[in-house]
Amino acid sequence: MNRRSLLLCILLFFSTLQLLANGSQNRVINLADYLVKNGDRVDASFAVSQALADCKKNKAAKLIIPKGTYHFYPDMASEAYMFISNNDEGLKRIAFLIEGLSDFTVDGQGSTFIFHGYICPFIVKSSNKVSLKNFRIDWQRTFHSEAKIVNVYKDSLDISFSTKYPYAIKNDLLFFSDSSGISYPYKSLLEFDTQKRETAFKVKDYYAGPYAKAKRIDEATVRLFVPTISASRGNTMVFFPSDRLCPAITLSQTNGIKINDVSILHAGGMGVIAQMCSDIILRNVSVTPSPGRIVSTTADATHFVNCYGSIKIDSCLFENQGDDATNIHGIYTLIESQPDSKSIIVRLKHYQQYGQKLFIPGDSIEFVNRNSLVSYCYTRVDSVKPINKEFTQLFLSSPVPENSEGNAIASLKYPEVLISNCIIQNNRARGLLLGSRANITIRGNYFHTPGAAILFEGDVNYWFEQAGVRKVTITENRFENCNYGIWGHAIIQSASRIAEQFRNDSRYNQNIHVYNNTIKRFDPRIVNIYSVKGFKFFDNKIIDSKDYANINIGAEPFITAYCKGLEIEK
Amino acid sequence: MNRRSLLLCILLFFSTLQLLANGSQNRVINLADYLVKNGDRVDASFAVSQALADCKKNKAAKLIIPKGTYHFYPDMASEAYMFISNNDEGLKRIAFLIEGLSDFTVDGQGSTFIFHGYICPFIVKSSNKVSLKNFRIDWQRTFHSEAKIVNVYKDSLDISFSTKYPYAIKNDLLFFSDSSGISYPYKSLLEFDTQKRETAFKVKDYYAGPYAKAKRIDEATVRLFVPTISASRGNTMVFFPSDRLCPAITLSQTNGIKINDVSILHAGGMGVIAQMCSDIILRNVSVTPSPGRIVSTTADATHFVNCYGSIKIDSCLFENQGDDATNIHGIYTLIESQPDSKSIIVRLKHYQQYGQKLFIPGDSIEFVNRNSLVSYCYTRVDSVKPINKEFTQLFLSSPVPENSEGNAIASLKYPEVLISNCIIQNNRARGLLLGSRANITIRGNYFHTPGAAILFEGDVNYWFEQAGVRKVTITENRFENCNYGIWGHAIIQSASRIAEQFRNDSRYNQNIHVYNNTIKRFDPRIVNIYSVKGFKFFDNKIIDSKDYANINIGAEPFITAYCKGLEIEK
């Protein structure tokens, strides 16, 4: 070895040493090193934003949060303008803003995180392999409010609020606030059965907000005037918020996400919302209300938009949330105009889809008839020119049919789905909304939903959610007394908005196999589907129950229309 | 010349030729080449955004808009999240978004631009030498609403709206909208004298919004219930909007701005708002209402925040706007905490100042006592770490005094100001608010303001506007019957919020010279100042008038307190 080689060797040796040293020093960051008491309160928001900045700087593998209770205020939290699909956009304060990180874990070590006001607990964006684990998310003052129903009159109710739901009556109208005067506008009212801790039997939403007429009767009682309102004394009237501004965990454009052992006791929006993400695992995630409350999150427990790769949801509990347990779908973007044969201007129509960057160059897309939902052309995106949060111009790899205005396009990336060993119950609306064309397996779950337990939707005129399944296996589940609410016509149901005259041409959903399930029903209706090709229902155990009043006596258990390839073992 | 030199010469020659050719081809872009009819309407927004993109790409010198009337809708307009000082932040649709352009002119050639809904006409940001000229800005439906006062009762009025101000009464509350259903919330009510076309004599604002009680009396008449309201039959009641979301022209972080021959007939916010800009010229700019309306812009005609270099306003008309004619000031940022001797965390306190990036490395700053407004320390900013739109951490070039929390800092960059030959009249509130420490000249203007014509403000507890002048010349102006409203105590007034016990120590304003003006007054009060060093008042012509009722009979014309160096020729 000559002198030069020797020098090189020595240099290499020390560089390696330093690399190793840096690696071991900086791989784990502990929040304890960042917490500062500010006056009487410890606001963890600033500490977390500083710790996360250091995690990014040092390429740390893990942020550890020693077990404890932490309070998060919006004041000094991180900030980003976020478009969050099926929730509400805005300039958000964010406790954990994880952006541009790779191979990174947040370990709460069993901690409880209490949020105060309009702040988003977790937003993970443009990252790679992120794991969140071992913590509980709750709020000091919930975005919704719960009242005890004290008396019931024609078109009015007497209700009473605990001190957890501060309110005021101004101009004879009811408003909610918190101790710092922040307001909590509401939109809809829904009655819950206080004893059963689920939506009351067959009740409907009252869209009475953002200000319902009210009058103070005495210190504890408010008389609420809502035309046609009815309810049962002793039940709980829930005022759901106008907006979905603060979902608990938002995942955006991130590949490889694990959420383990996380409890979401509340959120002003959804529990977990993922958009344009791939390879997501939720294990032992619960969405469940805090003791003393009847509602958990104010919207869906989980929701997946334009995700791909795989989604695995295992051993989770989704209960008492303000909307569905899980919804997996793409987005239909409307074709507004066709400047030339190889370019289109498309428009996001639903305001809660605005700003979603659905397409990147190279993406395969389908053109879909707005009435039949039938795909009539396939091509690829060459380049993307954003106009604003609603409009985008796309340049395509091949000419597309003229007169496509009013029809829609959607991405052809779909996730494989496995939902297993979950409990889904007592929430408003439905259980699982399935809209991926990759394989879907629903196995070993328990359903007690007031609407359909499993729903196949998709439309190009209201929600603009791309759906349509190709292979779904529903097996070893227990469906127990579903449909005690008004959000469904059967336990397994299709409700794609396909115009009647196209239902025979459309095979929007295909190959749905339902077997080895237990179905306990007080309502005879089990299946209600149309425009399905390949539906098998066999080896299921059906038990009749009298646990709820059957208001559909004599109804047909299996309704199928415009279907092909049916095999139903009744 | 050798072969190599020859080749180089030839190359250089052809490059120059090409440069010249490109230059002449691309220096001017004409909007006519971009306009496309979309159904029944021509929406110029998309055309403008495409033309501006090409201007940027081709480094064009000019966008020409052939004389005509153009309609701008928000749908396909450009978009940006904008923090606009003293207006309201938000994700804005923008007709003319001029960003990152240099040596660029928009020439409207006498065109009228009609805006529809929530869209900002012009935002110029991060640019250099931009000229806007020859156009009129108006809206189809104004952000404010005007009603004729038909009858007056105790605590209520009967009012009537023309079809230009669509409204609805829901839940016994009054709401405004437009033909497409977009809502126009309101905050305050103010009465205007229909005949004189100015704010009615000594009327006050009624903060009755966002929903005042109302009842439909007949097809044309609404009874409005506002406690303590009074008004005069035949006058006009104006409902001012809750927010200032759409100022007409926003200038941000741009050096070298000329606005010539521009009429602003309306805006949902200010007429011209400039922040962190330098070298601004406004010539022949008018803020004046459209025929048939009594109000022009809903807030100040012009406003300048943390600008530097020079501001020249010449031959402008500012009338009937919802707030002051011109306000020139900096921003005081509150010191929230001091992590160490050379760093501070500062907080923007007024919500309409959020997001202002006031400091860049190298900026000189002052530390200011919150009660006395006395500067007690000077240093420089070494680096800036933004936390969110409210909080910023600054690292400083030298240690600063401890216990500075609660005091404020501000930038030491100020603009020279010349305001000449302008007409300022009939608006709500004041004329000129002057708060620059560079030379200020106010010459040859006409003032007929309901409040003070010239005001020196500044405070660290409500508006957080940094002010304090060092040399002001007020000469050759005509002040005609000012103070017919409630927004002042004299024609020339200081109103800095300096705590009483500090007024003798503070010399917040210095060297104000008032001479060769004509002052026509029905109210005796001419000057009311405190904490001023060097105030001269001489060779002014004072004319008494009986054009308005003098409700201040016997009041002292010159009130001075805690001043030094006074020379007042009464």
C-alpha cells in the first residue's frame, strides 16, 4: 500500500466512524428535551414542531414521547394550507406536521394528547414509510355538542347541556362556544339512544343549523324550536358541527404508513383520512368516544381517497362516529371543456374535493359516461397544468372522443383492501363503502350499523366518488341487527347513481362473493343490488331476531335488478 | 483576427440578432389573442391568466387590453393564498396575478373591468417595476348594500332596497346575496346624506351585523330593528361588509410601482393596498362610486404598510370610501418571549396583520416601550425563522435588554411621502394618517372629511401600527368644513396611544409645519396634538363658515399638551 492509499484508507475509516456516531446519536429524538413551561401551561405544540424540525434535519428514525398527558394549543403550532378530501380545506394549525420525512416513527408510548380548539393533531404529507403508534387523541371541548332531551313538544324540545358544552342564546338563536369564546357552529342534529349508546331507532338528521331558534327556560334548560322535530325523552340530541376542519390524522401523498395502537376519541372531522397514499396499515386503531360522551369523531372513522398499493385494516374498533366507518374510493373529475383532441380542462365538483392533485404525468385514466358510469376511453396523462383548486388542464398521450364535456375522468390506480377482525357499530350512517377495482377482502368483522353494513356507491353527479369493484370477498363476518337507522335498504347494498335506463348496460360492480357469514336480522332485507355482474351468496347463517321492531314486515330479503351471474342461496 | 476570434464574432452577431428579433416579437402581448367565448359569456379571467403566463415566459414588457368592457368571474381565475395587511387573508381568486415580473406594464387602454363575486382584480407580488394604467374597476354586485330610509321609528327603520342589492329575510334576520346565491355578510351600518353624498352629519356606526333583526312590511319595504338606531328619512343606510376580502389593487414586496389613470369604483376592501413595497407612484387614480351608488370602496382608498423608498400620490380623487383616504404606517410586532439574549419570539397581534413577512436578514429594528412608544434599543436582524402566521423567531446581531416581553419591535425602513393636488372627501372617517419618519409633504390638496383631515396615530395595543413622524410639511391645502362626522377632534390631530403618564417623555411626532393653507371651518377646532416636538402653524387663512351646525361652540381651536417647540400663529 502506497502512502496515498494509506491516507485514503485512514480518511475512509474516520468518515465511517463519524457516520456511525452521527447515526447512533441522532436516530432517536425525545420530546422531553424540547418541552418548556410557558406560564401556567405546558403547550406541547411548539416543542413538537421544534423536535420534528430536528428530526428532519438529523434524519432521525424516531420521535419518542415519554408516556404522559400533553396539551396542544393552536397558538404556536405549525401551519399549512391543507386540502383534505371529504373534510374541509383551510389554513390549518397542526400539532404534528410530518412533511418530507422518510423511515420515521412517532412513538407516543401510551401518551394522551389533548387538543384545544381548531388544531389538527397529525398531518403526514409527501413522506415515505411513516409509523404512528401508542397514543390517544382527544379534545378538551368537542366540535359537536351533546344535550339531554328533557321534554318533547310539537316542533320543539327542552334540552339541557352539561358544562362541557358551553352555549349562548343570542337574538333567540342557539350558539356554541368554548371557555375562550371560540365558536363552534353546527349544521345538523341527530338523536342518540342514551341507553343503547347508538343512533336512536330510525331517526333522521335535522338540518337546523347554523342557528336554530331557542329560548332559555331556566338555568339548566333550553327550549329548542325546530319544525317537525321529534325525539324521546332521556335520549341525547347531538349537534354536529358545520365543518370538518380538524380531522385527527391526515395522510397525504405518502407511501408506506403504519398506524398501530392509536385511540381517536374525538376529531372535528374524520379519524383517519388518507389521500393519494399507498401501502397503509391500520392495526388496533380505535375510534370511540371518551367516557361521558356518546359521539366520537364528527365524521367518518376512516376514509381513503385515490389510494393505491394496499390498505390493511385489522383489529380496529370504529364506533359512535358521525358518519361511515370506512370509505374507499377515487374521485371523478368532470370534463369542463376540450381545447383540442389531446387536452381537456377538468373540474373538481364537490367542494370537499377541491385542491386534490389527483394526476401526475404517466397516470392512466378512464373516461366515464356521467349517466351510465361506463368507461368509454382509456389514455394516459402526459402533463398537468393546475389552474386553481377547482380546475386543471390535462395534456393527454392520445386523442380522446369529442363531446366529452359533462362526462368524467378518473385515475386507474386502485388499492388492494383487507379489512379484518374489526368492530363497526353505533355510528351514524353506514359501515364500509367499498370502491376499489383491486381485490377486496372483508373478513372476520362485526357489524352493527344503523345503515347498510357494506355499500357499493359511485356517481358523477353528487359526491363524484369513483367506485366499482371487480373482486370482493365477504366472509366470516357477523352482521348483527343492522339497519336500525334510515341509511340503507339492506345489509349489503349497491347504490351507485346509474340512471335507470343504463342499469342493464352497466356492470359497475363485479364478482362479489358473500359466504360463511352470520347474519342476525330483525329486518328481513339482506341484499339489495343492481348492475352487478357475478354475485354469489352462499353458506351464510341467517338468524332472525326481535331485538328491534321490524317495520318492513314481508319485505323481500334479496332484491336484485339488472344483474348477471347471480348465485344466491336463500 | 484569427479563426477563433472570427467564429466568436459571427456567433455573437447572430445571437444579438436573435435577441433583438425575440425582443421585438415578444415585448407586447395583446389580450385579444386569448379571449374565448364560453357559452353565453366571455369570462376574461382565464384569458388574462394565460396571457400573463405568456408575459412571464416571454419576458414581455406589456400586456395590452384593447378598449372594451370585460367581465371577470372567479371560476377559472388564478389563485393564491394572500395575507393582505389591513384587509382579510384568504385563498383568493385573482384576475391579474402579476408575480415575479420585471419592467412590466398592464395597459387597459381605457377599458372597464367588471368583477363578479369574490375575486381580487389585481395582485402584484415579488415583482420589480410594474406599471398599471388606463382602466376602471367595478363590480356587478357590490360587497356593501345601500338602502333608502323610508320611515324612522324608535329602535327601528323602514328601508327599501333596489334590485341591485338582493336580500332575504330568514329566521327574522336580514341577509344579502347576489343573483347566484352567494352571500354578502355585513357588520356595520352607516347613514349617508343622500343629497350631499357624504356621511350624514355626526352619525355613528351601528355594529348590528352579521344578522340584524328584520321583517318584511311589503314588497318594497323592510323594517329593520336595531336598538338605539336613528336616522333621517330620505337618507341612505349603508350595510358595510363583515370582511375585506377583495381589495382592488394589492401590491406586495414589489419595488417600483406606477398606477396611472385608474378608476376604482368599488372594492370589497381597500382601493390600493401596498405592503413591503418601495417607490410607489399613484397619479390620477380615483376612488369614487359608480353612478347610482353612494359608496365606493368598502374600506380605505389607499393604504401603505412597511413601505420604503418613496410614495408619491398626485392628482388623485378619494371619495365616498368606507374608511380613511390614505394610511401610511409600519407594524409593531409584540415581543412574546426571549429564548436568549440575542433572540426573540415576536407575535403579530392584529388579525389583519397576520402573515406579514416584515423582516429580512440585515433589517434594522427598534425596540419600543408599549406604553410610551419610546424606542429604547436598536439592533439588526441576523436571521428569521417563521413559526406560523402569528409568530416568528428572530435572531439578532446584538444582545437586547431582558424583560422586553410585552414591548414591541418595528422596522426602521420608512418611505418619503409626497401627497399633492388630491381631492379627499365624503368618506367615512379620516383623510390622511401619516406615520413615516422620512420626509412627508402634503401640498395642494382639498379636504372635506367627516373626521380629522390629517391624523398622527400609532399604538402598541390595538391597531399595532408603527408611526411617529420626523418632518412633515403641510402647505397650500384647502380644508373645507372638516369634522362633520364623529371621527376626530380637530382638523389636524395626533391620537397616538401613549399612556397619559408618558406623554411628557415621549416626542413621538416631531417637526410638523403647517403654513399657507386655507381652512374653512364651521367647528372651531383646528389643531389637537400631544407629545409633539416642533409644531409650527403660520400664514394659514382661516375662514369661518355656517355650512354645518357648530355643536362645539366656544371650543378651543388649538389644543396642545406635552409639546415642545410650539410656534402657533392663531
